[in-house]
Amino acid sequence: MLANLEDTYFKERAGDLRDIGKRWLYGVMNEQIVDLSKLEPETIIVAKELNPSDTAQINLDNVLAFVTEIGGKTAHSSIMARSLELPAVVGVGAVLDELEDKQILIVDAIKGEVIVSPDVETLQIYKEKREKFLKEKEELKVLKDKEAISKDGIKVDVWGNIGSPNDVKGIISNGGFGVGLYRTEFLFMEKDSFPTEDEQFEAYKIVAEELKDYPVTIRTMDIGGDKSLPYMELPKEENPFLGWRAIRVCLDREEILRTQFKALLRASKYGKIKIMLPMIMDIVEVRKAKAILEECKRELQEKGIDFDKNIMLGIMVETPAVAFRAKYFAKECDFFSIGTNDLTQYTLAVDRGNEKIANLYDTYNPGVLQAIKMLIDGAHEGGIRISMCGEFAGDENGVALLFGMGLDAFSMSGISIPRVKRIIMKLDKKECENLVERILTLSTASEIKEEIKKFMGKI
């Protein structure tokens, strides 16, 4: 079992379970490898951990919820669960050995609790809660075709995050007017070798065509950290989140980036595609990527292949290095998108996947909020728009704060879209700007949350 390995690298890195060859399913206690595409109806998946390559195989029609022993709220199992609109509780500790096949569980994703073998009364209470939740979800459908416009008439873009073309329907059905983050690494994880230019082109084309005139921001391959490929050997590193990952891999292995760029350029003919580079910390990285993109454009032009000549190239801002110099980076980019998951991790020096220090990981930390404000101000000073595609964008308590800071667009899991829209429609920009002024004078995350709670109670 993974938990019994002596090598702390595998424990800390939480490697891809498919690659390691161990899969866990609720009710299966003998390390049997389970085909996640062939699950029985109303299954709750309980695992040591679920990585993107695992969730990509799941037959969603038969799954009710996820539970994992390790991980935090920004672990990829959590992010994917929200993207799939399924409840999930992560970091529950050792539970696999205590469960039996066909046992009834209640997964309370709001409280972060898992109730094993609930009594009849508890079961009834949660059935009523679920019915209430589904009723509210149905009521929110009236916002589907409405734009997010504040009380004082300011329009804010609300987009969705996706991991594959299959996720687009969920964004559209929830009223998202575009995609703010397409995580292309999942396409790479589903393959037994690097996807070809044509394979990538077809995937990107589907998304572009389905969203028609709405923007689609596609992030280049973000491998490394806690994401691996079975056919690509990554170095064993003491700190993989600070190591060879994302843009660093792509600039070292230019053929990967060139293939993806050409596929994206070809797909840009069919919609409003924007390209986003992950894990940027140096302007030189942006310039190198831009040079490669221009070479790819020339190559396609010579072959007579049509594409959007004005395709936008931006960066996912997730390092303090960019926050400190935001206006200078803005001069090299067409747009910014804040990745709060890693920005929080790197600003606070807290491993976002380590449940032992999960209490320290908090985007409401004043240092993180100051970094976000610097990025928004720097982007606008440099004349570009800035969105947010990290989990914080879908945090209902943070919407007023981000709106007051001047964030241009929010991108989140589909299920969060109507709720965020509803909040924006209740806001006044000046009141939110005053909230920001008060917040930035406070010293702790708890003080900030209390101030926001008071504000939200009045809208």
C-alpha cells in the first residue's frame, strides 16, 4: 500500500494512483484494481487519494460522492469533485480498514463530515437537506441566461473551469458565459503517450465550437507537482511543487509546447481561444514562450493553415514574484488570471495538499489578499484585464472583496456559477471598495472573515 512505503517522496507527492497501480474503492479492501468506469449505481468512492487520472475514468452517472483519506480542499481530488458537481470530503484520515462492503455512508461536504451507518433519524434529516439543496439549485436556474451585473450597473464576467470537453455542458447549463480555465493536462493523463497535434486539435476545437462566441482560456500542459504522466519520467525531487513543472517542463521540452501551440492555433479558427501559460515567475519565460508561438504561427502560415492571427497569450499568476512586479509582466501579456491555489501556497509557504497544516492554508490571510490586490492593480496599470480561476473565485464569501478590488472576471466550477452571479447582482461597487479599505488594515484572517461576515449579512 502507498501508506506503507518508506519513501516520503511518494507520501508527500501523492503520486498518481493509476501509475502506481493501486486503486481503492469503497467496499474493496484487498487492493483490487477497480475499473472506475464500471461502477454500480449510487456508489460512494472512498480512496486513499484520487488523482486527476483516476477521476477522468469515472462513470459519473453512478457516483454519489468522494471521500479520501488524505488531501486538502485545494487538492486536485477536491477541485475535480467540484468541477464534476459531486460532494467530497478529503483528509479524513485512516478509514478504509474500518469500512465494509455495502455500508451506508452520508457525505456532508458542507461540514466536511462522513457519517458511517447513520441511524434512521439522521438519514431522514440528511434526505431533507438534500431535497432542500436540489430545490435551491432548481430555483437558481432562472439566472442561467442573465449576466452578472451589480446594483450600480457594473458587468462582471462569470466563467467556468473545465478539465475536458465533456465538462462544457455543465458550464453552459449553469449559466457560464465562457471558460476561464481549461486544464489540458487531463487530456495528456488519459493517453498512453503524448497526444498528437491532431488529437489535441480535436479536443480544443470541440470546446471552441460549443462555446461559440464566448471566450475559452486554455492553459498549456501543467504537469509536475502532484500531477504526473505514466509515459513521462519526472525527476525525483525533494520539493516537486517548487521544481520541474508546468512552463519549466514545456520550455525544456520545446517539442511538447510546439505541438500544443500548433493545435491551439488551429482550433482558434473555430472560437475565441486564449492561451494561458502556467507557473510563470520570470519575464524571460514569457518571452521565450511568445517567440515559440510566433515560430508556430509562421509554420502554419507557410502551410496555408488558417488560425486567429490575433490570438491572446496570457499568464496564470500564481507566484509572489509576479505579484511584486505585476505591471511589468502586464506589458508582456494580453491578460492575467490569478491561480489562488498555488498563489496562497507559495505566499504562505504552506503545502496545500498536507492535511497536517491545512489550518495554515488560508487565502484570507492578509498577505495573500495584499498579493491579489497588487496583481489586480498591476494588471490595470499595465492596461490588461485580470480574472481569477483558483478556488477562491467560487468562494461566496470572497466575491464582494474581489469585486471591490476590481477583479474583471471570476472563473469557477459550474455548480458555483449561479450562486456567484446572485451575489454580484446584490453588490454596489463603492460599498465593496470601502470593504476592501477596511479589510487591508486588518491583521489576521479571522478578523477579515468576521468583517466580511458583517458585510454579507447586510446585502
